[in-house]
Amino acid sequence: MSKHYDITFVGHMCYDEIIPFGGKPHIAPGSAVLCGAMVAGRIGKKVAAVVKMAKKDENILQAMKDVGVDTYLIPSAETTFSRVLHESANVDERKLTLVKSAGLISINDVPALNSKCVHLAGISDTEFDMALMQGLKSRGYSLSTDMQSFVRHVTPVTHDIEFSDVANKKEIAAMMDKLKLDVVEARILTGTEDLEKAGVIVESWGCPEILITHSQGVLARVKGRTYYEKFSNSNVSGRTGRGDTTFAAYLSWRLNHDVAESLRFAAALVSIKMETPGPFKGTLEDVARRLKEKHSS
């Protein structure tokens, strides 16, 4: 009998070079897949990660394996390498460069796993195309993605990431059961930085459940109703991966909880994560404590 998963994360594994404003640069394994799968694994979900990367770097999958995530490697000539430069004290202002990319993932690359949900966890437009999304949708999964995977366009010569509108954004949104974006992507895609207005616009494209993050907190727009929860972090040393962690926590908790409770849980968990660089390292007990101390309704 095949293994059953709650959530399968699909995307690139990568190395992140983080250059903080006024701080010391450092390189560590990263990616939306890593940030997301570590969250789901640590809070007890059955998790798979389908990752495209160079086989020679597969040792960086060990952190996920250690928390019970089953990994499926799609071999590529190279592993994605991303540079994140913080040019000011504003943590939402970042210059991103994709130095190397493992390339597009095709539907034939992705094993037909027995999974309730599949989350397309990308960091740029070099990972997913419409054929992949349509293929996954046809398999009957509950499908979700982060619009950073499409808004972030890699320029051919410099490899710098430029943020720009997405021609088939409405088609992508309509295919998704859940969708995530941040305030920058909201402005580019909808023309407004007002989180609620942006949520209403994306909802009109056909997606029933939308999350939007900004520096202060996270908004959910679900079936005509708006929810909001503030973050409670004391510092932003772990800012990189904020959105990926928030959405993974929400997706995981949403499997068995309502919108409001899932949003509170996600805000509490990512607030802990933002206080320490790297993927979420806490426990369910840590999140329960933060909920009680800072997010009691």
C-alpha cells in the first residue's frame, strides 16, 4: 500500500546567500520547499518533498529527513543558488539574484504520490509552468502556490530578479484551492497595497482562499470574509522565509482547523521563526506557548 501524505511540497532546493543590512553575509541551505516542509514535519504532519537539484548536493536534504519528511529528488545539472541583499533597515526591501537555477519542473518529473495537498513552493519563475499546474490539478490534488513563483522574473544577463505582473495570473489563481502573496506581490498583481482590497480582487479571479503577508501580520480572505492576525516577533533576524513559513503553517493547521484558528497558529509559529535565522526550529509546545502569551483571542 502506498504511503499517504498530508502535504507534498514541490520546488527547488537551493543555497541562500543572505546579506543583512549592516550585518555579516552567510550562506546556508534554503528554499520555499525547505522552509515549508520543515514546518509541516515539525508539527507532526505526514510530509513529502519533491525537489529538483544536483544529486551531489543531496546532503542538504538531511534536515528535512530528520523531521520525518520523505524526499524525492529530481536530478538537475546544478542546484539553485539565490542571493538576498538587504539594502536598508526595511526588511521588506530586498534585492534578489538567482545566480543559478535547477530549471523547470515537468509533470513527468513529479511522482504520483498519494497526497491530500500539493503545494508548489517556488522562489522564481524558473520552476513551474502551466503544463505542470494543469497536470497536477488533473490528478485531483488540493493545489496551492505562492505568487512569488511567478512574479519574480529572472533577467537573462544579470540574473537579478525583477518583480513584474503575470499575464496568466487569473488562470493560475482559478486553478488554486489556496493562494499566497505578500504586500509587494499584491501591489504588482492587483494595483493596491491595501491587503483587504487585494484579497477581494484575487478572490474575484476564482481562488476561494487567499493569504497575504506584510511586515506587521497576515490577512486571510476566505469565501467573502476577511481575517487578520498580527505577528509577535521581537526581532527580524530570521526574516528570510517569512511567507513560506506562514503559508506552510497555515496549510498544515488548516487540514483540521478553521480559518481563524489556522491564521492565529501560522502567525504565532512564524513569529517564533522570524526571531532566528533559518527554517523553523521550534515545537508544537513552543507555538502553544506563543499563542497563549501573544495571540490569545
